[in-house]
Amino acid sequence: MAASEIIKLMDRSEYYLDSPPTTDHKKTLQGKTVINLFYENSTRTRTSFELASLKLGANVINMTVDSSSVKKGETLIDTAMTLNAMHPDLLVARHGDSGAVHLLADKVDCSVINAGDGRNEHPTQALLDALTIRRYKKNLAGLTIAICGDIAHSRVARSNIYLLTKMGARIRAVAPATLLPSQIQKLGVEVYHTMAEGIADCDIIMMLRLQSERMDSALVPSKREYFHFFGLDSRFLALAKPDALVMHPGPMNRGVEIDSVIADDIRRSLIRPQVEAGVAVRMAVMESLVA
């Protein structure tokens, strides 16, 4: 996606974020059907997509994988063929395997939105993060943004790196070596192995969840030790710029990657505004694909 397209989506998202719901909004996807197909549990993403669909007037079907034919052994391709036969207008999919959503998109006739696939990407999260930063910092170009924590298993990190570098931001990847993907420098980021160096003079500090469920083995000695060296607390935050802001895509592990005092500090934390931006961004994305 070109920078101009990203800006257009952010501008439209900002319109939805700042304007109260109107009857005209509900006409945007009136008569359209949106299916939410989530193979992984989700609170923020699934709920925001459902709310976005309803605010635009769409009919929404939430497929519960635990009670679907998937639990009986149905393959992803068979599921795609079944859903395609029902002629939905838009499919929102989340899957635990990287590339699964792309495969799904190849098998259906409607537009498909990637709501997160394995360790690969989470595009709408990156869009809402970029929008949130822009609202508070006015511009993305020239900012120094530190993405800290479990980068190796984070689709959020990858999507943010792709989007933010395209928009002119300077990205730092801050993590122990065990939590960094190989050859990450090829993505155009600077790599740091200590928080003190990585977040020094940063404008934005984006913390990531330690994703134990995606790890094949223990990659950190203990959560307590991880927090001491890579958790965001007042010690490390003091090294960033005085007006630096803190982000986290959620869900948070308080006391593991971020201290509660910082997470709840409305002067420095953008965690709540990130959630608020989610519905508006997903409205803009769906509108661009279906309306």
C-alpha cells in the first residue's frame, strides 16, 4: 500500500473517530453481509470489527470456530468454499498460521480483511497505531519510535515496521537476541539489545506482549527477570524524550512488559486512545473495500 493510500485511510478514520454516528453512516454498508471468522480468541479486534460493521449498517455473522465444522476436521479451504457459497460481501479473518488469511482470500470471491495471521501481519492494528500517533504528534515523518519486547512472535511489530517506515518514521527494535527475528535489519530498523540504549530520546515507546503461547521453548529466564531488563518502568521512561508517549496493542501483561503506573498514566499512555481508534479505522477499511 502506498503512503498516499495510508494517509487517505487515516483521514477517513479520523472523520469517523471525530464525527457522531449518523443515519448516513448506516447507509454505507446497508444490505451487505460481513462474516467474522476468528480461529484465535480475540476481544479488541473482533469486537471492534463487529461494532464497525454495525455502525455502517451491515449484517454481521460471527462464526464461532469452537462450535463449527472446523472442530470436526474441516480444512481451511473447505471452510472457504462453504462460506463463498453463501455469498458474503466481506470476510474478516484471524488465524494462527502465517499466510492462512492470504490462502483464504484466494478461495473466496469477496474482499477479505486480515485481522491477524500467525506471526505475519496485523494491518488494521498498524493503521490504528499510526492514526493514534498522528493525532497526538501531528505527523509521523521524523519521529523516533521504539518497538520493544517480543518482536520475533509479533505480527503487530511487523505491520507497524512496514507502515511506519513507509511514512518516514525511524524505527528501533529493542529486545533480547532470543526475541528478535533473524535479519530484522533488512526491514530498515535499528536494533538494540538494552532498553536504556533503545528508548533513549524516543518520541514513542511501543511495548509488546510476551507471547509465551507462540514460543517453542523458554526464550527468557523468567518473567520477573524479563521485566527487570525489558519491562517499561519509570527508570527507562525517564530516558525517552520528556514528551514521549507510551503504546501497547493489548492485551497487557502488567508487571511483565509494562508497569501499571505507566500503563494507566493518562498524560503519557495512549493505550486507551488506541482502542478508541480501532472501530473508526476498521470502519474506514471496510468502507474502502465494500461501499
